[in-house]
Amino acid sequence: MLEGVGVGYNRVDVKLTICSDTLFLCQPKFQCIMVIKAILRCFEIFSGLKVNFYKSHVGIIGVSDVDTTIFAKCFNCGRVEIPFKYLSMKIGGNPRTLAFLEANHS
């Protein structure tokens, strides 16, 4: 089972968000990582397209570097350090700071 992530003040449960790129949000558990891997494999089988794991990255908040490396190795992809840019938007920063606002408008 893919467990979602509580987001925002009301802790809305988010399991999967799809944009022009794909961003998966889940609990940092090995079982959830395997579900995402299965979803991506099903996508490949049904669409005939291949997921480019070389361009993919794993970024995990609140998990040890060792676990993040293990999760990245499950996908044969790289790691991304938090904060990072996603679709030109800074992810993982404090939106109340001037530096965060300036980074997202440059």
C-alpha cells in the first residue's frame, strides 16, 4: 500500500501528484518505494515508453543519508539534496523568507 504524506496545516493526505514532470510523494518506507517502482514499471509496460532513471532523483526529508542512498539505489538513480528546484520552484525552503522569494523569482 502506498501511504501518503500529510501536507499543509490541515495535513491533507497526498499520495501522488503529476505535473509536466512526475513527482511522487509518499512515506519514506521501503514498501512505498517498491510500490512506486511497480507503478513506473507498469507505466513502461502499458505505454511502451521507458522511464529515464538516469535523469531521475530521490529526495527524502527527515531520513538518514544511508536510507536515502538505499532508496536511490532501488531506482538506479541519483539523490537530490533538500532544498532543490522543481519546475523552476524552490522545494524545501522557508516561503516566509526573502531569500526564498528571491530564489523563486530569479
